Amino acid sequence: MHVLELANGRHEGTLHEEELDRLAALHAAGLAVAPVMLVPPSSEEAFYRYGNLVRQLHRLFGRVDPADPDEDDLEELAPRAMELVTGSYLLDEVIDEFYETVAQLPEQRRVRRPGSAGLEARGPRGSLLALKRTWADDWSFGVLSRRLPASGSFGLAARPVLVHAADRPAGDRTLLGRVREVLGLDVPVFVTQDGSISRLAP
């Protein structure tokens, strides 16, 4: 993970994910936004390069036409593709950096792509495994069966992953009203134990 940061509502200027922009707007408006560890796309790209995953995945799906995939093939191959990703190793220095950064968060965490609910995780190793499972999910049967017909390609754009404290739906009407006022729309809001905003549901 070349760039790991712990930020309150800040994100890299190259990222344009709607949820991150909205969290940044809430932070700028003075609302409490939970600290978020951002694992940038460059980390996912490095993981794929180091594990030689592109070549392995290409070999695995070699007989599948991405423009017209056979569902039986996808159902058979998707679990093997996910195992390739979850079974691939990260460099020791990358793991150490991840553990050092995630240690600044509470023990109970959520690991997710922007705009998704993601996975619950506990502790540093649990968070690391959840990160790899998040990367692997791009090769699940459900995701592949939606992505391939739409794109006609196995190509995959790296995307950020967020790690933050475990959360729950917000029930504070004052907070919900303030979020509505800042964003100009109604959106489900989730908060951490201390009441800080952690995510906005799609």
C-alpha cells in the first residue's frame, strides 16, 4: 500500500466517488466524520502485479468469451478466481504499514468499497483478510455475471477501499436533518459508536 492515510473526510483529488465527495462535504460543513483509512487504487494495482494475478486470471478464464460468457463456466471458475486473489501474498513491508495505520482505528471495523456496506472485521489480521476478500469480490459469480455483459471485457479498474470503525444506522433526527440540509437529499446515514458519520448508503 504505497499511500495509506487516516483522514477525516479528506480523500485523494483523483478520486471522484460520490460517497467520498459527500462525506467530504459533511466534514467541511462541520459535521463529525469518522476517521477513515483509505487504501488507494495504487495498492490494489501493486497487489495484482506482485502476485502475477493478471496472467493467472487470464489463463483461468482463457476459454470464456467475456462478451458472451457462459454462466456455467463463470459459476465453475469464479470461486477459483477468488481463491487466487485471497491466496496471493502481500509484501511484509506492506502488511506492516497496513497494521501500523489500521492500529489507529478501534478494534471492531468495517472494510468496504465506497458506496457499499462491505465486511465487518476485528483486529489487524481480520482487517487485512477483509481487504483481500474485498478485492476478491470483483471475481465472484454475481459480480462477473453483471460486469462482463456490460463491459465485454475482463479488464478491471482498481478502486479505493475504506477501513473505519464499526457502525450502525443513525437514529438522531437532528443529525439526519443536518445531513439532508448539507447534501440536499435524503440518504441513509451510518455512525460509529461516538456518533461520527462513517458512511452513506447508496
